[in-house]
Amino acid sequence: MKAVVKTEAGPGAKFMDMDTPEPGPRDVLIKVKAVAICGTDIHIMEWTPYAQARIKPPMIFGHECCGEVVKVGDQVTNFAVGDLIAVETHIPDETCFMCRTGLQHICEKMLIIGVHVDGAFAEYAKIPAVCCWKLPKDTNPDLGAILEPWGVAVNGILKGEVNNRSVAVFGCGPIGLMGLGSISAWGASKIFAIEPAEARLKMVHQFAPDAVLINPTKQDANKVIMDATGGRGVDVSIDISGSEKGIQGTFKAVRRGGRVSLVGLPSSPIALDLTADIIYKEAKVFGSTGRTMWQTWYDMQNLMDSGKFDPLPVITHRMPLSDFAKGLDLAKSGQAGKIIFYP
Amino acid sequence: MKAVVKTEAGPGAKFMDMDTPEPGPRDVLIKVKAVAICGTDIHIMEWTPYAQARIKPPMIFGHECCGEVVKVGDQVTNFAVGDLIAVETHIPDETCFMCRTGLQHICEKMLIIGVHVDGAFAEYAKIPAVCCWKLPKDTNPDLGAILEPWGVAVNGILKGEVNNRSVAVFGCGPIGLMGLGSISAWGASKIFAIEPAEARLKMVHQFAPDAVLINPTKQDANKVIMDATGGRGVDVSIDISGSEKGIQGTFKAVRRGGRVSLVGLPSSPIALDLTADIIYKEAKVFGSTGRTMWQTWYDMQNLMDSGKFDPLPVITHRMPLSDFAKGLDLAKSGQAGKIIFYP
Amino acid sequence: MKAVVKTEAGPGAKFMDMDTPEPGPRDVLIKVKAVAICGTDIHIMEWTPYAQARIKPPMIFGHECCGEVVKVGDQVTNFAVGDLIAVETHIPDETCFMCRTGLQHICEKMLIIGVHVDGAFAEYAKIPAVCCWKLPKDTNPDLGAILEPWGVAVNGILKGEVNNRSVAVFGCGPIGLMGLGSISAWGASKIFAIEPAEARLKMVHQFAPDAVLINPTKQDANKVIMDATGGRGVDVSIDISGSEKGIQGTFKAVRRGGRVSLVGLPSSPIALDLTADIIYKEAKVFGSTGRTMWQTWYDMQNLMDSGKFDPLPVITHRMPLSDFAKGLDLAKSGQAGKIIFYP
Amino acid sequence: MKAVVKTEAGPGAKFMDMDTPEPGPRDVLIKVKAVAICGTDIHIMEWTPYAQARIKPPMIFGHECCGEVVKVGDQVTNFAVGDLIAVETHIPDETCFMCRTGLQHICEKMLIIGVHVDGAFAEYAKIPAVCCWKLPKDTNPDLGAILEPWGVAVNGILKGEVNNRSVAVFGCGPIGLMGLGSISAWGASKIFAIEPAEARLKMVHQFAPDAVLINPTKQDANKVIMDATGGRGVDVSIDISGSEKGIQGTFKAVRRGGRVSLVGLPSSPIALDLTADIIYKEAKVFGSTGRTMWQTWYDMQNLMDSGKFDPLPVITHRMPLSDFAKGLDLAKSGQAGKIIFYP
């Protein structure tokens, strides 16, 4: 089969022939229908320190994917050939304290598809059954491929309720946009979207029509939020930017007794005024990573089924997998939404 | 002033002249702009055992009201002449364990306006400042008068989240209808409305356009719900009927691990299959009474401000207070939505 | 091997030779070290309607057990020959909504060891690896055998916090006693134990030295509780009796805004005054069944490791498995605590 | 009356005659029986920037106090002459969103006794009734005086449950010590106390006999905690140090999915590795300030009544109020526990 392979410890990757993998007893083999680019894939392509610390070439990368089951391991009972599945990227060990108390997604011995084991920039991929989400047969595979990043937003959003709450989202990249759409569908009373890139900010109203748009390079985000909330701040403040300014803004925006969810991943330590921003306010702060298995996936399926929100507009480019280098360049530029490859 | 007075221990009431009350140091005096009929008022009019146990004539009854402040006690700092207010009916003592731990609405020494002290079927009413909710000046007084019953629904609904949850509501009287509208605005993924009175059921789509309508005298409510939820049941099941069948249906409808809110008040004990319906399911059951002070009122104000839901269509009749007997008869018939009196 | 077998659809059982079971790929085979009698075993022995509805003879019953792993299926990675394990009786299907959202113990397709599949009144038992809890090697197997019933109490107790809370426990059979010991170790501020059987009541202080003992056939339980709580009632009220009087007492005892956990299984519907006991009080009621997998087991292990509570005194009789009929008679008499068989 | 007065904007204070205050309609006047020194008092004495920003001389400071009611305002119904009370330092405005939703202690317009209004380093003090906690008549006034700082610990501890949880406390000053005693009484399964000052560390076992003592200047605190928790970290990690190292240690110590409470107040921003310490771990972080009104006070009263913990040993010095300068010097040295003045 054809696959995108990191062949050696350095920048770049090759589109080349690889053996089609054989599923183990608790795996399925899928024919990949659509696979999206994640920021992690750019790290791997560029061979950043993040990649150097984790990737052992040769390895197929890519992990946000949707495919059809074509082979089933003999211990697998809940998936069958022909099933359309989306892939949960995190492989839990199923035996640690976290896995045994409903928190598989923060497994103590987590492996990641496309990082620690071969991924899905390929015609076929071997996926542990414990990482498969069965989709209705008529689901658009493009949608199946972006459930994984959408779930990153949903997991952070639903660390508490948003119904009838005022919510600020810092960072309107693809994950932020899908998050804003979800928040809007789930009945937030007031939504603020904060994003310095004007092109992204302009996309917000496609997802959350009533959101107040704030470009913090042009406006004082905190002032806008305080003015619109009677000086109180928002009930729920979510960072999906991972940036220092975004995170600091997230803490400033939340009201006393309010909730902060941290979703974006800062690459270095951030200085926080804990006394003013967490302690005196009695803020509640929730770290959020990946997707809660499987509550987050049920949450996404519920929302898709309700017809109240369609995340597909977050996809701005589609191309054959052989154009992987072009796609990864485009993703790196920050000028695109989600980019889909078809193997 | 003119007022509707229960003059003696027996059925009936008189529309008569009474002294305008004088507010104490922590009260306000309001000019009543609109006052709605509650089921309690019918009990008082009819002199049911419920009324006999509580009412000490002579007493002005009526309590779902909206008015304008015309006098302010000298210890009151947060209300001023000219303010438009809605009235919280429950007077907390402010000193008991409940009041001192954020649960004033279940005060151990609660008094009720229009039950234990004079109410609002009158031109003027004396209201403790601790029971006043300030409305934006341009609020329709009719809306102000129905916040109290709407809040009964909201309090029960928001004992947990409804965003993205499947929700069943048993009982579509005025409180149920306003509840359904709120649930719809707050992003429930699927809504079921169960009501035997066809006229009420027909009103549901004005409030929750996507609700599945179920008349349990014509359909097997549980079967409809189970079929629509893959046999699992709903995440959240709310009784607002207070009837034995409604309550039993509420417990049957909820999924394992799901949430039940009990809002309707049954008049006698109900036999429940606790083993099947609560224990084996690990259902979570929340009693709900009145309105959480003041979270419920903020919740209503948020929803009004968001423009996503307008409860006014629940009002079907409006008349002068002098027609109180006609209004109470109509309310008793069960053929009306909310009925508003103007003093 | 020797085993206690329900050979046909009727009362009684036989102690007889059976084939030693062969573990499947995801099972382990254990040599049973100790196995305790559960109420379910009495149902099976007596062939009650409960048993008739569930048991398909021939079947080995018994399920509260501790054993040593002697064989391991080839897909099992987290258990090894020589491990000492306690058995979780509930076999989750691992694929349903409940199993996939951290609630395996209320799996939609639950099977029960010793009810739906062969159990542990035998020299050897085949146990799915997903039902095994690994114990420190030096754990007393008697203790290992009673973790399962102890967990029934723990699951109900920890539906909320008990630290610094006043707690009433209705029903002081073996599960109630172990629950009382746990509650005491976990820092409840005040404990009430309510039990009509004087012999059981007398055992309470071995488990919860500071508990107030109440025999409801001699005292007005509610009056005692109200007098001792300033008329307020307890923060947490737990029924482990399953009896109508116990359950009604549980609801009467809880304070406004307090928590009720229902653990005991009533055999028929119970009439509850929902208005007074749940709705006006805004009680929070939690059904509890089995043991949360695996939080409850970690909770028990933590408590054992802390040295603050030893449930072993709940065991009053020990005998060889060949005396099963005598043991089951004794258990049925209600005169014993836990009874342990050694195969 | 005699009082300690900050007479002008600069270091120092005077012990001098002042008019005995007259209570307003909703105040009480107390005769101060015992008053303890808080860190805030040292700020005021030293005229630090914290004090300069808040204090308007002339002002009586001091606020951790216990006294007997000697006069009652005419609107006060729940306190009477002769009552023994402890003082909640935070004066809520009772009308803001926080106050009206059960969060008076984080009132948007909070005033503080002894900071914004006259305090209790005096023979008499005027206290708003809304800030009074009635004690049993036979309570030791010394104990009454330290409830306020003890409550600071309790509020942070009970942001979640500690029963059967492993808990680390960073910082063993007086508040930390009282916190450790509470945690021990409330059934934590394992306790770690981390404190660089050896003298304080030595006091821990008086409060929490089973705590593991860690001096981070001599041991690697994180290593000790990880070794003792199987590499997982603690369920609950609480900072009461307010120091950079303490706070960073607090985040390192908590397990995935665990809870952090921040109680100590850092004086400048702290750099946190949010990705590793909050996000990937999905830590839940709760800011905590003051005492929840009035849940925290009920929590303390429950614990006092249970007889399981006595915080009095935290008091190391007692002296007449006229020795205030000596007492404040001693407190500043860090060599003392709580110091009590008697006016």
C-alpha cells in the first residue's frame, strides 16, 4: 500500500510502498477514507524537539481519520467488516488506575496512533478495537476525520455546563471554531470569540452566529467582555489558543466563582497571577486533553444527530494523499482550516 | 385599595376595600401591575384541606406578581421608588442553616406570600426586599408576573445540565410548557413531551419546536421513548405533572445512570418500584421546589436577555382583578394557560 | 473438582464432581481459597421466583470469592499465575454506552457470576480477567471473599462525601455493618445505626464505636435522630435494609437538601410521600447497585491499606464447602454474619 | 475603651483610648474576649504596600476574634445580649450576584473588618450581624478567635472530598497545621505534610499523627510522594504556603485527574508548566479564599462537636492586648504559632 513515512530522524517524509498491516486479535484493519492534518503531523514533518522526543523512524504518521473496516481480529466482537469508523487516537492500556476508573483518555501508559505506533497517512491502518467509534453508514468520511480534533474542543467545553451560561473562547483556529459551533448549539446565553487573526475571526459567525467577535490586537478584549457582562466577567472561559496572552486573557475574563477550561497547549511555562485570577476569584480550573472515552464521542454523535451544528465548514482544503507535502506546508502557514487527504 | 380577600374559613372570596399596607423597614410597597393565578389560589378559593391547614382569614391571597415600587423601607438599600420588580413568593428567615448555606428557598421557617401573609390580588402589596427581583424597566409586566411559575420549571430543569442531553418532560401545563421552551433554548439534543390533554400537547411546538409529542392515552409513552433512544431511555426525565402515572412514567423513561427531577406535587403517596427504577439503574433523583434564590432568577433573566425564548404565549387570558371569580373558575377548568389579572 | 451444583429446576443443590473449567483467552482460572454466602445464594438454593427467573440448571453457584490464579488466558496481560485475586461478580460487556462511559457496573448487558454463568462454590472457577481485582499477596483470603459485599455498601456510601457529615444507616446486617465501619473511618461527624434485630445492633460498636444505636421496635427512630440534630435531620441517609419501614425511615431522616443513598433491594413497590420527603426537601436520591468498577475497589483497598478499618469481624462462621447446606440454612436464619466456605 | 490604632500612614500603631462604638440597626456590639494575630495585621503594622493600598488611618485593626454580645441593633433578630460569637471577617453587601447565589464570601463589593472598617484589637467591636457566628456558651474564647484562620484551611480542603483520599499539604504554618488536623479527622487515607521550617514540621504529628513529614530542603518532596503512591501522585494536593516552590510542588504532586486547592496567597505571579501540570493531567484546580458563608463555619462546628480534633495547640502565645507590639514582632519572626491577645 501507499503511505507517508518518516523514514529517518530528520525533516521530511516519503510517499512510498509499505506492507499492508495485519490486525492482531483485538485490532481491526481499516481502509482509510479520509485523514486530516493535525499540528502534531507538522511537528513530525519538521522534526521539532517534540517529534525528536517521541518518534522512532521508520513510521507512518497521521491520525485524524475515518475508514471502513476490512478485517477484524478474532477477539473483536463489536465491529464487523463494512463498518464505518472514526478513530480515537489515544490507545489506553486498559489496566491502570485511570483506565479502571473511567478516565482511559488520561491513561498512565497512553500510546498515540501516528506518534508511538503506525498511523493513518496510508491506504490502510491497523487500529485497536478499543480506539474505534462506529459511525452511521451514511456519514461523510470528511466529517469522520475531523471528529478527533472536534472532540478536543468538546472535552474542554463539557467539563461543566454551558447551557444558559456566558462563554468566552480564546483562539479561533479549527478546534476553536468547532468548539464555538458546539457552544452555540448547546444554548450558551452569550458567546465571546477572541482571536488575533482576522481571517479566522471572520469565520466565527458561520459557527456561532451570535458570538461577539473580538480581535485583541485592535480591542481591549477584557474591556469588551466586562462591559458586556456588567463588569462581572463570563461564567465559563476557555483557552484553545495555547498562547500566553490567550491564557492570561482567559483567566482575566472569568467571573468570580466561574469556570476555566484549558485546552490549548502552551509550549513553555506561563506566569499567572494566581492570587488575583484564581484564588480571590475562587475560579475553578479544569485541564482538558484529548477526548473523554467515550463520553465525548457520544456528545459529538448526539450533536450531529440533532442536526443543530455541522462542523464541515471548518474544512477548507481537500487533496490526494500524494500531495501530503503541499498539504503540510499549507497547514503550517496557518492560512488554512482543516485539510483533508484522500489516500 | 381594592383586594380579593378570603374573609372567612370556607369557600369563596370577596373583592373589597382594604387598607393599603405600610411597608416595614426591610420591605417595599409595590403597585401591582399584573398578577397571575396559581393552583394554590384555587385551593384557597375552594377551601380545600391544603388551604384549611394553612390559611388564617381574613387574608388577601394571590402571589405571582409584578409591580412597581412606590415606597421603600428605611433599611432597604437595593431597591428604589420606580423600580419594576417581580416577586419571589417564598420569604426566607435568613438565619437558619438552609438560608446560611445558599439554600434560602428551602428555608426551615419559610413563609409564603399569599398563603401565610397578605398577597397580591390587590392594588398594592407589601413585599420583603429579600423577595424582590429587579426587572429592566421595559419588561412587560405580564412577563414579570409569570416568572415565579416559570422558575418552578427552571429550578427543576437545572438540577443538572440539559445541553446536548435527551430530555423527557411529563406534564405540559403552563409550567411544563415554559420548561419545554427553556430546555429547547438550552440545547437539549432530543425532547419528549408527554401530556394526556390534547389541547395542551398541541401548544408544545410553540415552545419546543422539535419536541416529540406523546399522548399517553393514545400511545405507549415508554415505548416511543425507548424506540427513539435505542432502547436506552433519556438522559434526563422530569415530572411536572404531579400525577401517579406521570411520575411512574418519569422513572421508567430515564436511562441507567440518568437524572430524574421531580417538580410536580403529588397529593398522595406514590408506589415506586425502587429496585427496578432507581437502584438497579443507579438513577439520580432530585426533588425540586420553588426557585433557587437567586440562581433560578438569574437563569431566567439570562434566557430572556438572550432572546432565545419567550414564555408569554403561555398566557391565554387577561382580565381585570374584579373578574377574579371568573378567572379562578377558568383556571380550575384546566382549559386555560396562565391567566393574568390587572388590579 | 468438587462443586455445589444446582442440578435441576427446584429447591436444593448437590455437592458433586464437575469438570475443572478451562479459561478462555481473556479469562483466568482460580483455585478458590474462600467463598462467602450471599443472599442470592439462598434464593438459588430455595428456588424462589428470583432464582426461577434467572438460573438455568445445571449450574455452579456462589460468587463472593477470593482465589489464586492457576491458569491465564493468552490475551490476558495484567494477571499472572500465583496472583491472589478477589472477584467482581458483575461481568460487563465492555461495549455498551454504560461500559464506554465509566459505568461498567450498570452495563446494559450485564451477566452475573454464579447466576448467569458458573460460580465459585467449587475448587476452581473460571473468571473473566475484566472481573479480577489483584490483592497484595499476604491478604487474608477471608477478607478477599467479603470485598464484594463490602463494596455494595461502599458504592452507596460514596455517592457523595461523608467526611464531617451526619450519617444514618438503616439496616445493620453484614453489609450495613461493613458500611458503618467505613463511614466511621472516613470521618463522619455523627453516625446513627438503625436496626430492629437486637443481636445485629449489638455488633455495631465493633465497627463504628461512636454510632448512636436505635432499635426502631423500641424507640421512635426519627425522634431520636431529630433530637440529636437540632430538628434538622441528617446530611446523609442510607438504606441498606431494603425494607419498607427502613426505606421510609431513610427518607424521613434526611435533612432538607440532604442526600439519600438506596442500597437495599425491596422486593415490591414502596409507597413514598414524594411531596414531603423528596420534593419540598429537595432531597438528592442516588440508587446504588453493585460496585463501581473500579473506583469502589480502589476505595476498599485504600481503606484496608490505611489500617483504619478491618471488616473481618463481620465473619461469624467458617466451614468446609461440603457443609454448604448447613451454611445456607444458617445464613437463611438471619442469626449469622458472613459465613465463609473453604473448598 | 482601649484599642490598638493605626493613627497615621506609616509604620507602627498606638495603644490608646477610643470611643466605644455604637452598633447600627443591623449590628451587634461585642466585648472582645480574645483576638488573634493574622498576617494582615503585620502588613498593617509595618505599613507594607498591601496596607498602603487599603488602610485609611485612623483605624483600629485586628479581626480574628471572639466576643460576647453586649448590645444588639434593633433590626437584629438572631443574636441576643450574652451570646458568645466568633467573627467572620468578610462583610458581604448581600445584594450582588455572588451574595445572591450562595457565594457571599466572594462578594463583588466585600469589605473586611480590621482593614476597611474598624476591627477588634480593642475592648469592644461593632460587628454586622451578618458576620456573627454563635458559639455554644462554654466555648473557649481562644478557640473562638482562631476559627477564622482555621476556616481558611477548611474552605480549601472541602472544595472536594478528602475521605479515603491521599492528600498532600504544602505549608505547615498555623493554617496548614489546623488543616492537617481536619484532614486527618475527616478520614484521609494517606497524608503528606511538606514544610521547610523544621520547627513547624515537628508540630505536625500533634495534628495529624499519621502524616508523612517532608522537609523539602532535605528531601525531594515529589520523589517521596511518588514512591509512596506507586508513582501516581496524590488525589488531593493543597497549597497553604503561598510560595513559588510550594505551589509548583503542589501541582507536581497531584495525580492525573486529581484535585488541587490553592489557599496560600503568592505575592507575585508564578510560572506554571500548564501543559504538564494541569492540561495533560486533567487536574482540577480550585481557588479558595476566606470561608464559605456559612458552610465552612458549620463544618468547623461539626468537627468541634465531634470531639475528633482540637485546634487549640496551634496557639503558642497568649498576652494582654497592651503587649500588642511584642506580639506582632513575635508573629513576624515566624517562630510562633497563633498568638492571642486579651483586651
